Amino acid sequence: MSNPSSPPPGLSENQHYSTYARGKRLNSALNLYRAPDEGVIRENGTRIITFRIRTFQRLIEKCEKIFGTGAIVILYGEGMAVGEAGMEYSRSQIASDEDLWTVLDKLVAVRGWGRITNMKISRDDDQVAHVFRWKNTPLAYEKRKDGPVCDFCRGILAGWLQAYYGKKAVDSKETRCEAVGDPYCEFEILFKPAIVKKPERERLDVHKGHA
């Protein structure tokens, strides 16, 4: 068996760094490989990039300065693309409503995007609301604003659910935000009741698994 802490082929010991992220729901190790001479970082063999929260916030601020209120639509759309991409490689891990938030929590936590601590689903005749609580988002970090600032995260949640259900959300909003002094950010993603059901292929897979 190979040593998981040894560098991959072509990397010397001083190019390799192994980091393990463990937590209540973080049950897998992350191996980060840095090759400064090549200018690359790999996580479990996949290339990634990193930058500081303040750098990311400046990108957001520049977008807001250039596009004004139109930046809300842009950031929401970009976040949606991230959420959709995450669901593409996480779908096989989701077999229940609880998995919809615990799997996403693992993804954001290991990337330093905070923790998704809860999701509740409420239903009535007109709509189905998915309510997420998200702590320590990088958009609200050390911010003090008069209103919510996490449109990118709102988009991530909408894209994540839309990719899962295969349907568009009818509305989304951030009802609480750490940037205004709340203890966590809270998001509501709303769907029409008729579409909020497990995709047919997954229902068949789950049924076969319990046969």
C-alpha cells in the first residue's frame, strides 16, 4: 500500500504538503500537493487555486462598483454555476433530504467557505421552501452592512437545488446575514410543490438498493 503522505511522481519532498481536514462531518482526508516551480496546487490529484478572503471580497466590491445593483444578478448567476457544478460530482452521495445539506456542508467546509449547519424544508399548497443556515461565509467576513451581502452564496444554494431537481427555483432570498449582525446567514430557496421530488432515476436506484 502506498504512503498517502508521500509526494506524487515528479514532486520532491519540499514541494509536497499533506493536510488533513477532520471535523464532525468531514470524514475524508485531503492531500494537498504544492509544486512552486510549476506554479500549481493539487488536491487529491485535481488542480485547484487559492486566494485570501480579502482578495475575493475585493473582486466582489469591484463588480458592485462597475455594475451597481446589476451586480446582484451577476453574482447570483455565478454562484448558481458553482452550485450546479458541485451537484454534478456529488449527486451519487445524496439519498435523502438530509444529504442535500450535509454533503454540501462538506464541500464548502473543506474549501474554507464556512459551514452549512442546517436545512429545513417546509411545504404548503403554493410553494416548498428550503431554508439553509450558513455560518462564516467569506462574503460576510468582517463586514458590517445595512443589508445582506451574500448573493453569491444564495446562488450556490439555488444552483445546487436546481441541478438536483432539474427545475428552476421560483424565488430565493437571504433573510439573515452575519454582515448585519446576525449570528448566521439564512437563505430561502423556493420551488413549486409539484417539482420537489426525488428525480426518477435516483428513486429507482434507492429502491434497487433496498430490494
